[in-house]
Amino acid sequence: MAGVAGGIAERLGIDPIVIRLAFIVLAFAGGLGVVAYLVGWLIGSEPAEDEPRVPSTSLRQIVAVALVVSGLLLLLRSAGVWFGDAVVWSVGLAAFGSTVIWTRTGVGRTQFARLTSRLQRTPADIVSGRSKGRFIAGTLLVVAGMAILLGAHTSFKTIGNVGFAVLVTAVGVGLALGPWIYELVRQLGDERRERIRSEERAEVAAHLHDSVLQTLAMIQRAPSTEEMTTLARAQERELRSWLYGRAPAGDADFRESLDAMAARIEQGHRVAIETVIVGDAPVDERARALIDAAGEAATNAAKHSGVRTISIYAEVARDAIDVYVRDEGKGFDVGDQAPDRRGISESIVGRMVRNGGSATISSTPQEGTEVHLILPRRPL
Amino acid sequence: MTDQRIRVFLVDDHRLFLSGVRSELGARFELVGEAGSVSDAIAGIVASNPDVVLLDVHMPDGGGAAVIGAVAKNRPDVRFLALSVSDAAEDVIAVIRAGARGYVTKSISPDDLANAIVRVHGGDAVFSPRLAGFVLDAFSGEIEPAPDPELDQLTPREAEVLRYIARGYAYKQVARQLNISNKTVETHVSSVLRKLQLSSRHELTRWAADRRLI
């Protein structure tokens, strides 16, 4: 409990279970175990943390500890500090049985770790092969211990205390299976963590392979620097949204959709689009139309402005969504547009008006163009 | 503008990027040193006492914010300009709250970067469109009651200036659009920077707390 047994076990190079069970036996034999434990706890100092060694306990060591315990028991018995033969013998036998089952040899340990990875395994499966004999012997000892306890306490039997029998059985099962269940839970936890880690690694590797490595390969084959820049931009955008992406709230959200639109235009027209977006909203039909109109404006800028950089700023406020698409290109005279230029009149202004919004286009020759789209949000 | 030979220190853990910046800026500034880790940066900056430190936001052992935190006590006159590929709002806000005078992304053109360094050296704040977006995001929505309306809210004019910057306008162009002087734009931006560093607004403190700065 306070690490006394563990400390002693560490010092002696014996499995802590052996020591713990020895303490339990001594505790039943007149309380000496409790006293010894407290003394050990008081005088014990924290052991220096050296490299953890796998406790490997031989049968010889178990027998040695058992003999020491037996000696102490005899001493106590002659000293008169004694609860009664039946109790001590039964607990002693059961503890010895449990020890035989659960102390681990070097081989047993690795087998154990491998086998516990499968949840459905029973103790019988685990204690397969070479340690099968030990398991049977140990179980017999535990059962024998319990039987002696029950048989000796005729007083309990005459009372017919079924509850006591159940309790004793439970303790017996606990002694036989307890350490196994504890180990199982612990190792399952370890393994689950390890599995999650390796799955994450695999996912990252797969993603980097599909995206970054492919793009790097394409960049090496790209015939022009312009193309290289476009590829690098697209990859940067993609990787960034993967690294810092917010989990999409509901279905597609506005932020993500606008970014995706910008990425498509970047790729299709070899331009860089700087998107800055404030706030977010779910995308309905009207917001979709707004994104399409903004996409049309950005495409126009990419085609006609003569510059390679376009800024998009979107702000989702409570009552409206504003989107600005801006370039510092050659600009044009807004009043001078031929009526057949359907791009602006239909795809931008018309689309906005149909959805209850508006579009304002301001442009100064030689300075640039800015398209301002406003979409009022329906009152909730 | 760059005749005064501003003394610049570079901090970035990517050697490739470091050498790129060195070749771009070497002709215009006096590069007094560079470092690739937080501890080297702290020692180097304290030793060389530069005018401006170009500081990578992302580095092992605490990143740019850790460098600012350690240097600011000994060298209060050193100005920091944060530089990063990261778009994560909490990183950027954290380094600004630690004391950086501005934030630009690494895709910035060499000319713009040089201008930003000159401006930071002159005591002004440098807001890239993206930083302006983050700030508008952080200060959006009403908080009632505002514990400190002076610090926790943007004035309408400040929000207007930031919106222009977010739309891609340079300071000069903002001034022309709003019929105010360049200096007034600078004043607004510096005031926003101060609010960004001192405000106790929930969003800002949350972002900073994510980076364990508070």
C-alpha cells in the first residue's frame, strides 16, 4: 500500500506479490504483519530510482520466503500471539497458492503481455504451456486453503451462514484471479495508448504522403517558377487547414467553403488569394450564392486585373455577411462596361439581388478594383 | 528610409528560411546576429542589443513568446516583429500579448518585410491583414458589462481602420480612404495593439491561456 512491500521486493529482487502475500499471512497470524508493515513504512526511505528491472522470481525464492514466514508463524504460535490453527493454515495455503500462480518468471511475463492483448482470454488460456502445471497446483492450494477454513469453522457451518461461505469463495477467487485482473486492466490501458499513438502516426504519415510528398514531386517536375509557386501555395493552404482546421460545425461552414472557393481559383488561375475571414455561419442556399458571387469576382480579378495577388475579406456579423474582393490591378471604368459582359451583371450583381443582397463595384483605372458584397442575414 | 542601418537580429529554427531572409535583408539592414533556438536567441539578443528582432513564433521550448518574456526585462528597448507560417490565432495573439509590436506571415514579400522592420523600429505597430482579421474576431460581439470599456472594446474608428487593413489596404491607402493622415492611422493601430496586449477580454485571455502565458 505505502510501497513497503514493493521496496522490500525491489531490494531482494523478488516479485512484490510474494512479499505482499507474506505480509497478509503474518497479519492473519496475530497481527504481526500489520505491525511489521507499519514499522517498515516508518523506517523505510524512498529507494533510489535506478532502471526498473523486471522481477523474475524463481520457485526457490518463493520457498525461501515461505520458509521465513513459516518460521515466524511457529515463533508467534509458541509466543501465544495466535488466532488459531485453522485460520493461519488456510490463509497461508491460499496465499502460497496465489503466489505460485502469479509470480512471474521471465518467460511467463512476455507470454502474459502478449496474451493479455486479447480481452476474451481466460486465465486458463494465459497460463498455457509450461506454466499450466503451476496454475493447477496454485489453484488447488487456494481451494485447499479455503476448504480448511470452511471445514475447521464448524461453528460457522452450524449457523449455516451461507453468506460466510460466499465471502470465503469470493476471497478465494480474488486471490486466484485478482492479480491477473489487475495486470490485465493495466496492460490493456498501456496497449490502448500505444495503439492510438501508432494509429495517429500512421494517419499523419499517410496524409503527408498523399499531400506534401506528392506536391514536392510535382514541384520538382514543374516547368516554370510560376507553376511551382502555385503548387506550393495550394499545398501550404491545404496543409494549414489540416493542421489548424477547426472541426466543421454541423455541415459545411461559411469559413471553410469560402476558403475552398479561394483555393480552387488559386489553382485554376495561378494567383495568390489572401483570405481573411471574421466570424462564421452555417452555409445555406443564400450564403452559397454569396460565395459563388465572391468566386466570380475573384475569378474576374485573376483574369483581368493583371496582378497575381487578390485579397478577400469576409465578415460574418449578426445581421449581415460582408465580403470584399480586392485587387490592385489595372482597374476599369465601371460605367463603360459593355452590356454583354454577363460576368458582372449576372453572376455577381444579379445573383446578389436575387438573394436579397447587393453588390457594389468600385474601380479606378491603374489603381485597382474592389467588389463589395452584402448579404443580410434573415432575422432568426 | 533604411539609411540609418537598423540593427536586426534573426531568430528562426529553420536554417533554410534564415539564410533566405539573410540574403534578402542583408543589403538594407545591419544583421547583428541570428539564433536557431530559444536559449541561443536570449543570450544573443542580450549580448548584441539589436534594434529589432525578427522572431519566429514557432520554436521548440516555448517559441517566440518565451524569448520576448526573457529578453524584455534586460533589454526593454529591443522591438520584436513576429514572423510565422502559422495561422493559428492563439499563437499569434499569444506572441503579441507577450510584447511583439506586430505580426507578418512568412509569405510576405521582401520589400514589405523591410518596411515592416522599419516601421516597428520607428515604434509603430505592424498589422498584416491576417492579424487585423484575428483582432476583429477577438473583439467582435458585445460583452456586457464590459469590465474595462477603454481596453476591452474597439472604437468604431479603430474597427474601421482594421477592416481596411484586413481587406488588403496599406496604411497609406487606409489614410486616403478615410481622409485622415498616415500618422492618425498609425495612432489607431498602435492603440489597438495596446488593447490587444492589455485587454482582459475573454477571447484574448483564452487564446493566451492556451499557450500557457497567463
